[in-house]
Amino acid sequence: MSAPILESFEGEKAEKLIRISGKKESVISDCVLKNAAFSGITQSLILRNVVMENCCLSENVFLEADIRNSQIKNCDFSNVQMEDAFFEASTFENCKFVGSVLWNSSLKNIAFRNDNFCLSNFDGTRFHGVHFESCENEGTSFSSCEWKNLLFQKTGLRKANFFKTPLKGIDLRSCRTDGMIVSAKELSGAIVTPIQAVEFARLLGLVIREEE
């Protein structure tokens, strides 16, 4: 049995649907949204079973961001504020979240692929079954986060902040980790390469010398 064909909205029609639904705090469901662009708006963004492609929603404030069972592709959420967001059973691919704020959010069964989270903020967020693959998270803040089944694969974590976020059991071997902000307590139990171990030792203030 073939999957149902989703109704498609493009350009101004997609933008109008997102803005009107957001102001009414109503759900957008079972459709395709393409090429919408707007910024400087304060509203909600509630998606169910939506395919969103090539949309630019940067510089907006989403008072309620609730995305479930959706596919988000090639979209720009740079400098967006979406505190207390809820994402579930969705994929984000080739998206930009540069400088975005997702404080105290809840992410469940989410796949991030080739996304840019540089300088974004996940402080206080709960991650459950979240996979970052080939993402760029330079300068991203993951302070005071809780996680279960969190995976970083081939992801840039340079200068990322993990203050008060334990990394025990997280495999960092395929990631760029130089300059990470982390203490020995948070780093305890993380899986790293020998080269990364030396980098972290220096980061923690150890002086490494050959035996005389």
C-alpha cells in the first residue's frame, strides 16, 4: 500500500500557512512546505508529519516549537529562539542553526545530519535517542544537559561547552574535540583516541614530558 500524497505549499502559500497557523497556535500537519522565508516574527511553530524544504526562518522567536514525525531539509533556523522546544521522531538534514537558542528543550529520537549548530545553545536540554552525524557544533553549549543514547559521529565539537554534562559512555573518537570546555569530572568515562587523550590531558592542565 503506497503512502498518501501530501498536500504541497510553496513560496508565499507556505509562508502564509506557517504564519497564520503560528499566530493561532494551531498545528500544521500532513503536508509539504517549500521555499518559505520570513524573519523577525514572534509566534508558534507546531508541525506533525510535515516535510519542510528550503525554508528560511532565521531571526524568529518561536514561543512554542513542537515538531514531531517530520522531515526538515535544507532549512535555515539561524539566530532563532525556541526555548523549551519539543522535537520527536524527526530528521533535520543540511540545516543551519547558527546562534540558535534551544534552552531547556526535549529531543527524542532525532537525527541531525550535516547540520550547522555553531555557537548555538542547548543548555538544560534533555536528549533521548539523538544522533548528531557529520554536524558542525563549534562553540555550541551543552551545559547542564541530560542524555540517554546520545551519539556524536564525525561531528565537530571544537570549543563546545559540556559544563555539568557528564560524558561517560559517549564515543568521541570520530569527532574533532580540540578546545572543548570540560572538566575531569564531566570527561570521566568518555571514549577517546590516544591523541585525544593527550589533548584533554593538556586541556586539564597536565604537563606531558618524556621520561629523562
